Amino acid sequence: MRVQIFEDFDLSGDGPIYRRLKARLAGAIGSGALVHGAALPPERELAQIVGVSRVTVRRAIAELTTEGLLQRRHGAGTFVMRPPARIEQPLQRLTSFTQDMQARGLKPSSLWLERGVHAATAEEIEGLKLGENASVARLSRIRLGDDLPMAIEHSTIPADILDRPEAVESSLYSVLAERGVTMVRAEERITACLLSAEQAALLTVPAGAPALHIRRTGFDAGGRPLEMTRTYYRSDIYDLVADLTYAGDL
Ligand code: 16G
């Protein structure tokens, strides 16, 4: 990172110095002078460059981290998190997260939270039309585009369709397709929600931030449910876009 950016910070003005430093850092992130993924200099170094105390730097960084503009990675340092331009997600096409990211030129990846086979709950039995003692594969992951967390996703798939969830490394739909399983239709229910502190931390947004919650049930050609997935999309990034046709009855 070019140190010059920080040397040029003008910290004159009113109010506490940490707030002025915070505003300059936020401004540099907003203008693109500090790009997404860039590492800030270590606290001590940054304090020296801008001519303030380490306590001041720490406080400015802590607030920007809470607000989601910076991210602290244990042992690695502090990184700039700059949301990309908003993502428009069409509602009429049955696509996977991997396809959605690739179509936008973003690199899809996942951070795994859970991957295993479990006894199905009553809700899973009902939603996936399973027998009483059925097992299901559960996949929980943070979905990222160009290393920026976009969504948290919890998927349940009948275990007779996916017996080894570890087989899913990147795309669930690719693994299903390799097994000759094709999803041809899906139902979605979209609701608004507020993220818990834990969910917000995973998505690097402030606790209590709003999100779009989508529940998808996907079916094969015979109408058998293949997946039940809950996805929490960051609403500061995602727009869900529908294409409507005049019904001719106005
Ligand atoms: C999307 C789907 C989700 C599906 C996942 C598969 C929505 C709301 N959800 O996130 O149901 O499980 O894609 O993605 O679109 P993958 O093949 O990249 O794992």
C-alpha cells in the first residue's frame, strides 16, 4: 500500500482527533484511493505516519471495523472492505451462487461453517417430503465474491441424493449435476430480516444490519424436492430484480 495516501491526510478540524482520522480513512475508502482487500499499515506505523497516538489509530480502526469498512483478520492485519457496485439478481432464472458470481466476473468462494449428515428435523421432513427416519446432508457456508462476504447460506439436501457432503467443495449444483441430478424448478419466499450479531460478524457488516432472507425449495422434473436452502443476502449489496409482464386486465 502506498504510504503517501496516509501522509497526505489533513487531520485539522474540530472534534476528537480519532473522528477526524476515521473520516479521512472512510473518505479514502469511499473514493477508491484505498482499494478493497488492501492491508492497512500496522497500527504503530500508521500512528507514526499520520502523527497521532496508537490509541487514536486503534479507536478509529475499531469504529470502521464495526461499520464494516475495515476487517481485522487475526494474525494477518487490518484490511479494506469496500462493497462492489450493487448486484442485481434477477428473480426469474434458476441459477447457482457460483454461476451468479461468474456471470459478473467475480471469483466465487465459500467459507465452510458446517458440512455433515444428520437426522432430518420435522421441518426438513415436511419440506423435502421425506420418510420418518430420513437423514439429510446439511451445508452451511459464507458465500464470497472476490473475497467479499455476500451471503450466509444453509442448505439441506436429502442424504440419498447427497450422501457425502464433503464432496461439495465449491458448487453444490455442479456436484448434483455430476450425479445426474437436475433441478428444474424452484419456489422462493423472500422476507426482510435483521442480522444477529453473529451473522453480521460473518458478513462483516454492523450488528443489526438489514438483510434479504430467501428460502428456496428446488425440485427435479418429477416434482421431488432436492434442496431447502435459506440464504441471508447483504441488503447493502443485493437488489432483487423482477421482470413483470402486463396482465392485460387493468
Ligand atoms: C443459490 C441458491 C441456493 C443454492 C445455491 C447453489 C438462491 C436464493 N439460492 O445461492 O438455493 O443452493 O445457489 O450454489 O439463489 P452453488 O452451486 O454455487 O453451491
